Amino acid sequence: MRQLTKAQEEIMQLIWDIGECTVGNLRDEIENRTGSKPPHSTVSAIVLALDKHGFVTHKTYGRTFVYCAALSREQYGRRSLKDLLQNYFGGSPNRLVAHLAKRENLNIDEVSDLLRKLEEE
């Protein structure tokens, strides 16, 4: 499965939030959140690409397509994290955690809590 573009990820976030939806529903939600309504053709093209690449599925009711996510936000997040780990940290979880600890100024209690959660899983 490929990585989403920024525009595709924004639409996927909406689909995960809304659930089953049409392009019209997505345009309305974008307008509610940003104050401007994007062209139908723009949103439709993004959703069609998501469908083509297996991120969403659709049902057809006459000329209306109703879309839903083919994978959960958590599934996509896990896959993205795995790719991030491989591509930027040489597959080393230690390097990733060390980077996060340094970058986010995690204190020892936060690191210990993180390690405990990892051991539980």
C-alpha cells in the first residue's frame, strides 16, 4: 500500500471522522471546517484516487457513490509508523525513541511510562 499525499490524507481524515459519506458530504464538511467549499471535481478526483489505491471502498446507489474507509485510522497509522521507522531510523525503534525523547524533551517518567506500555503490548 502506498503513502497518502497531503490532500489524500486530509480527505481520509474526514472519511474516518464522518464514516460513510458522499463527495457532497465531504465538501460540506470541508466548508464547515475551513469556511470555503472546494470544487466537486477536486474532491471527487482525490476520492477516486483513494478508491483506486484501496484506501476507500464504495457502494453505488444509481448515480450516487457512497464511500467508506477500507482501513482504520489506527491501521494506517501503524503502517505509516513502520515506514517512518524503516525509512528514517534504519528500522531501529531505539533510534526513533531516542529521537522523540530528545526532540520532545521527554522526562524519565514519560520514557518509563512509554516503555511500560510497550511491554504490555
